[in-house]
Amino acid sequence: MPPDLRPLPELVSFLETLPEPHILCDRDYRIIAANAAYRASWPDGRNVVGRTCYDVSHHYSVPCDRAGESCPLARSLQSGQRERVLHLHHTPRGEEYVNIELSPVRDVHGDIAWFIEKMEPMHVARGVSDHRGLIGRSPAFQHMLEMIARVAPSDASVLLQGESGTGKELLATAVHEASRRAEGPFVVVDCSGLPETLFESEVFGHERGAFTGATARKPGLVEAASGGTLFLDEVGDIPLSMQVKLLRLLETGTYRRVGSTELRRADIRLVSATHRPLKRMIAEGTFRQDLYFRINTFPIAVPPLREREGDLPLLIDSLLERVAPKRRLVLSPAAVAVLCTYPFPGNVRELRNVLERASLMCDGEVIGPEHLPAEVLHPDLADGDLGIVPAASRRSSEHQGDPLDLEEVQRQALLRAVRTHRGSRRELAQRLGISERTLYRRLRDLGLLDGRGGVENGSQGGA
């Protein structure tokens, strides 16, 4: 390195004082220095100085922006400013999501010469199968995580909007754990389970004698959440008469217990969630517009499972560890193919229920299509609410015990996957959680390849 491009010793010394992992890079992505916090995150003692950041963090041979990622260094060179991104990094603990903040450092001529990169792992999210936390790699999942990483350090009110079963409470927990209030309490208010007569006393508390049955003073959930996060689950179910009291809390930061004149101050961060269409409810007069603006400071859309392309195999492995922790269960490729074509209206919650039921039906270690619920195998025939298949279909299924019928189940499952897939055979294999060679063999054995080696009625044959 030419002497005039060597960073000042004072700059390297400054990095050592920072508690978070930091590295110093040059314009060619090469790591010039790494502070003690960064070195401590690599217990094997591997030396990263002299290597490129994209090699260490991603195992790439080219910079992130040439490998389909958003590269903060390239963006900073273009903007001349600090840049923030969320990346999936390889670490000694496996793949972890890391919040990156990269700042340019200029030389005496005013030109960008180096970059200081700060890394803060999101311990609540991973890109590999795990028995806890948020799991996923899809673009929709990563965009949602990036929104969480941006808003969590602030005290802004967050509104999580998504279908039932998408894991909104887990996301609210992620916001809390990534915030400055992580050491404080995380208190959940199930708004759909509180009748109007109890809502005020449960949320704000009451004094002794405030109403019939109030034999003692009781602090409310707002008071219990002091110094932490209050999570209003299904906020769209709050009675209209109570919405004005919640609005007053958010506007003034104060509240009163039922039966008290004493004004109390609330020290909370609010996170709300709903599957209801709040804007439509505002137009219908069932939800206050002013309250909506208060809770909707930072909206985050929670994607349904059907929009999280490629996340299903990761979730399957993780959920199997939770529903059957003492067994080493796996799904056969045919069973994965069936699940990949099912729309999962109940999202991740429904997936967990399906896997728990399948684990009870399976005596061995491999879950096949025959262990899956009837409504998943026959979504067009099944009663989605009761899980009941029409009698004619049940009678037909009773005679499907020989291997030829199981082969037909596998063939139909793969055929459905092929017909709904738009992309290469390699992408289809990744979606099914099997290798491309295994996919080719199964397609060939089941007669789903055309004469040129491509897939009939579906995806392209090449990679």
C-alpha cells in the first residue's frame, strides 16, 4: 500500500475503543484493520486483515453488488454519505443477519480513502434453520427485517400489518429485543380477547372500590410495561369507546387508573399489530382516523407464507425441531413438493399444525405425503375448516395403499410444483429442498421430462 494511502494510526486506535464490531476498509474492499470486538466474534482467531470484506462475510469472489446484493461500500462511493443495509453474513455461529452501518473517511484532499464499517448482529433472525427466532432468506422476508432494523433503535410507534398466522407477535418481540428498551419488560395486550367492560381496567388499572368486584388496587398493563414495550395485538378489535382513551395516552403520555384522579405518566414504546383493513374500518366509522395516524408512525407489512419464496424448507426443518424435539424427523421430497403447492391460508401457524399432525401420524423418521392431512393433499376437495374429505374421496383413498398409488401421489405433487413454478430447474430444486440431480432423477422416473430433457408443462430445463 502506498504511504499516502496508509490510514492514520490514530484512526486505527480509535476503532479499538468502540464496543461494537468495526472494520476499516479501503476503496478496493480490502480490510485494513479490525477492532477487538470484531476479533472476539471470531473465536478461532482467524486473521481477516488483508482479505476482502465480501470474501470474509459472504464467501463471495466478487463484491456484493455484483452478486445480487446491495453493497453499502459501492453505494457510499456513489452518494458520498453514510449508508445502512441489512446483510446475511457467514459467522462461526452460522449464517446471521447483521445490520451494517458504513461511513466514508476522507483524506486531506477531501477524497474518500477508507470506510469504517460497524456491524450489529440481529440475534433474533437467522438465514438457516434454527429452533428459535425468525428464519428466512426470501427477498420479502429480508425487506421486512430491514424495516425492523431501521425502526427498532428509535421509540417510534410501529404497526405490523399482515394475515393471521404470519408471526406478528414474534416480530414485535424482535423490535423490542433490537431496541434500547431490550432490558425492559415486553407486555402483550390481546385486544381481541378483552371485552369492552374489562378493557379499561386491564390496560390502565383500577383503584379499590372503582367498580363492583374491585376489592384491591390493580396496576394496569401500561404500568407493567413501564421502561419497555407495550404490544397491542389485534389493535383493530379495540372497542370504539376505548380508542379515545388509548389516543389520549399516546398524545399526552399520561393516563389514569379507573376510579382515580391521579395522572400517571407512561414510559412505553408502542408496537401494534392487526390483520384487519384499518383504512376500510376508518371509512366505515369503526376505527378512529386520529388513532390510526398515532399508531402508524412506521408501518411494516408482514408477508404471507405464500410470498416467501424459498423459505418453506427452512421453516419446515425449524418447526419439526419444535414439534418433535426428541425425534430426527425429515420430510420426503414428495411431501415437500405437496407443501410447496399448498397456499397455506393460515400461514406459519397452519404449517406448524400440519407438521405436528404429520409427526404424530408418522412412526418412522421420514414424513411422506401419506402422513399429511387430507386438506393439504386434496385442497380442492377438502373442507378447509373441518379438515373433512367428502365420503367418495375417503372411500377411494382407503384403497390407495399399494406403492403404485404412492408413486402417483408423488407424480401429481411434482406435477403441481412444476406447473406453478416459473424459473429454472435449479430454482425448482431449491424450492423443493433437494439437489438438482435428485430433481432430475425423480422427474425422469416419474415421466415428467420431455424428449429434450426439459420439464413437461412447467419450468425450463436448464439452470
